[in-house]
Amino acid sequence: MARPHITVYLICLIVIVWTTICYISVSNFDFIAFDDGSYVFNNSHINSGISISNIRWAFTAIFHGNWHPLTWLSHMLDCHVYGLNPGAHHITNLQFHLINTILLYIIFYLLTKKQLLCGLLAFLFAMHPLHVESVVWIAERKDMLSTCFGLLSILYYIKYIKNKKWASYAAMIFFYILSLMSKQMFVTLPFLLLLLDIWPLNRLTDCKQNPQYFSKHIRHILYEKWPLFVLSILFCCLAIFTQHACGTIKTFESIPLSTRLANACYSYISYLTKTIWPYDLAVFYPYSTHLSLWQIIGSVLFLFGMTGMAIGCYRQYPYVTVGWFWYIIMLLPVIGIIQIGSQSMADRYTYMPLTGIFIMVIWRISSYLKTIHPQKTIILLFITGVMTWLTVCTTHQISYWENSITLFQHTLKVTSNNHLAHTNIASAYYQSKQYKQALYHYQKAFELGQLVEIACSMGKIYEKLGDMAHAEASYQMALSISPNHIETRLSYVELLKKQNKDNNALKQIEHILKIEPDHLEALILKSNLLIKLEKKQDALDCLLHAIHINPNHETAHFYLGNYYLMTQQYEKGLTCFQKVIELNPLFYQAYNNIGVILSHIGKYKGAESFFKKALDIQPNYDMAKQHIQILYKDQNK
């Protein structure tokens, strides 16, 4: 194989440097309060890094309706190496985006040998504003990984076509499996390879004149892809099963088929519109069931018109046919016929499908320019103008992703009736202790959809603001919506405890335990209330039951230790607190309580040592400071 021209390396270098400069600001960006928590910083299996148990979880967990073990392993590795430094996680996404860009360039350069056209294709892929969401959103690592392995599978398919070696064929299947284990976006890969067979591989051109040979050749082309079709069907079934198991697939009663088809047609056109003019991009587009008749008819006519034109162009401009059907086919799994979630469309879904549109436009314009022979200066100015415009738009779009507040402020500006944006910006304000702003957005979200979670969150904010009456009203409103919502009842229990309404709090806990008899937090709360109500034996039974359910629950052991400390059963208490430290060496309250026990039984040196250990872990722990001062006073130090 001939070595690539120096221009190929230069084009790759320019695209990498240009894209890196545009995206490098993400190194200072934060996590987003929308999926980043469940995928990384609030997921104990992920943020604790690589371990045997975490790897086992990655391959067995169905989480948020997805089975994507390689995505989990990637996030785990980041946490293992970088901890919870969001900038480093962002940079990993950027690195995969750069790899994907270069892979795309290599694939189409090998197929067409058009250095500059492939360079423009790579640049559009790397720098289009619609792709910002996939790159900058840490939770979309799955998009990066799936695309990377999918492109590697295509690369080895091209190698197999050229050298007919089974090693290349095996590598193609191997990388396809890895792609599907990252995200099931590439279930359409067998069809994409068939499109590449049409153009630019031109595998059908030589046998059109002989119908008998043509038919045999078609069968061969299909047969060589049968393992890919089998994998595609298996992973489609898996995706539907996991999403259905998690309840994320919408029923046809909630969104009728006619509404889905109308939204699908309109979304195809909306993606094209945003490709040409990337305006009002948002992280979440609410589902609209009220598209106007002209929008639906116009979308359907345009789609059929474009499809007919693409088919008609097959002989003269096969790249138009291939590009259009690449776009249509790749978007099909996420276009909403099977509706997952409450979004009408999503920018991240265009990450690979837009490649088809880019191919259509670049190769068609190139073909047209050959007929009119314009000055090279004009072409260069046009290309430079497009590159500059895309860079400005993309840089601007990236800036919205700095943190949750900037992201959802922008989303609320460019969308309407967006309950999810109000909810997420409220959560971000709550985390930053801007409670009044959080309350405002939760109220707006509640107006758009009376969800129990929103009412519960409003109750928590009212508590923070010291308005206990409104807090209680919010919790009661939440329970009127969903009487069995455990989080609301737990929050309501804490409010009732603050108001010294212990009997009412106990009733709420009893209701939780009717719903979920083995709820550990409820059992521990119940034991604390029973101690306060002088029902010590019942309290002990609750704690022993909690430990029976989970022998390694550190909080249950801690409160059992407290029970034994209170009832002066020091040896049993000591055993409990030692177990806590064994489970969690940073549980500083357990060190303090061991110190208390040791001081009670006259082992003052040991007590001093444990008080100091508690302060080593938490220097501002006042209780340990007080105990050590009392100890020194008693010892006349």
C-alpha cells in the first residue's frame, strides 16, 4: 500500500489543532446536573474506580435503561486516574472526539483518495455545533466510544474488502461488538456498509450488465454481513428489553403512533434546518403533540421529495444517494417511532448521521465546481468563511456548557414549556444554596407537570428557608400525588422530628415499612424515634433487623453502637464501632465514640488516641474537641 502524501498528515494536524483550540475551554467546565451524577459523581460503582466488584457490576447492571459495560469501564478508569476532576473527564471526551474525526478522515481517504474533500468532511464533523452536546456532555461518553469502535469496524471492513483476510473480518466483528457494548447507536452498521458497497467501493458497478452474476454478487455481499445483521438484531432486542424493564419506553396510549410518525418526519427536517443554520440548540427539546398540519405535510413532502431525488441521482451522483440514506437510516433507531424518554429530538443523535449530509454536500459541490471552473481564490475564501462561521458558532455553543446554571438558562431561553430545564436549573441553584432561585424554578416546573419529585424538592427548600408550614404543605401535596413515594415520606419524617412531632413521624415511617419492609434508612430512623419515645427494646429490634438485612451497613452498626453506649453495654458498643471503622476507615464519629467508651472504662490513653484520630479525619469536629478537653481536665493536663 502506498504511503499517504504529506498533505494527508498536514490536514489531520490542522483539524486536530483547530478542534482542540476550540474545545480546550472544557478543561475548566463542571459536571452537569443532568445524568452526569448518575453516570459519574453520584455513582459509587463508578467514582470508586476500578475494582473486581465494580467491573462485575458494569457487565451485569441495567442502569437508566441501558446495558453498556464499556461505557461504565471508561468512566471508572477516568475516576481511578483523575478522581472527580470534571475537567479531566471532559478532556477524555475531547480526545475520543479527535480520534473519531481522524478515523472518519482515514476511512474516506482510503475509499476516495480525495485529500481535501475528506479534510472538509473531517472538519465539518469535528466542528459542527450540533456535535457539541456529544463531546462536552460527560454522560455522553457512550456516544464517543460507540462511534470510535463503529468507525474501527468500518475501517477493518474496508481492509477486508481489499485483502480478503479473515483477520480483518474478525477485527471488523470484534470492534462492532465493542461499539454495541458502548451504546446501541450503530445497530444500523450492516446497512451503512451496504451503502459504502454502492459508493465509493462501487462493488455493484462491474456486474450490472450480467443479471445472473449481479444477483449472485448481491447475495454474496449480503451473506458476508450475516454476523453483523445477527448482532444488530440481538442488540436491538436487548435495547428494547432493558428500556422496557426500566419503564422508559412510552406506550402508544401516551403517545399515539400517528403523533410519533408526525414528530419523526418533522425531526428529520428540524435536524437538517439546524445543520444549515445551527440556532437555538438546547440540551432538551420538550415533546410537542401539537404540530400544525402544514408542518406535518411540509415535512412529509420534503422527505419523500428528497428521497425520490436521492434515488434518481444514483447513476450520476451515487454519493447523494449514499449520503441521504446514511442520514435517514442512522437516525431511524432514535427518531422516536419507539419513543424513549420525553424529548422530541436531541442534538446528540446527529453525531454520526450528519456525516451522510456532509458527504452529499461536499461531493456534490465539488462535482459542480468542476463544471464551472471558478477561481481558486473564490473557493478558498468560501471555505475559510464556512470554517470561521462554524468555529464562532461552535465556540459560542460550547460556552453554554460551563455549568448547569449556564446550560439550563440558555435552554430556557430557546425553548418553551420546558419542565426538565426548570427542574435541573432548580437543582443546580439548590446545590449552590441559592434557595429562592431554586424555589422559583421548581414552582415553574410544577406548573408544567405536577410531579411528586418536584413537590418534594419544594418542601426541602421551604425547610432551608425556615418556612416549616409551607414545607409541610409541600410534602403533603407530594403525598397526595403519590402516597407511596418513599423519598417524600423520609423528608417529611425529618421535618416532623424537627417540630418534635415524634408520634406523627413514627406513623410516616410505619407507612414506608409497609411499602418496603426492609428499607434500611427507615428502620434506622424508626430506632432513633423509638429510643426517644423510651421504647428501647423495639429500637434494638429495628437495628438488629437492619444489620440482618445488610451485615455490612456501616450506619446501622454505628447506631447499634450508640444504643449499646447509651445502655452502658460498652463491650458490645466497642465491637460495633470497630466494625464501622473496618467498613469505613474515615467514619470519624466512630473513632470519637470509641474514645468515649474507653474514657468510661478508664482507658484514658486509648481514649485520647481515638479522639485525636477523629480530629485527624475531621479537624472541625467539635464533639471530639469537647471530649478531649474534658479528658484533659479530668486528668489535670
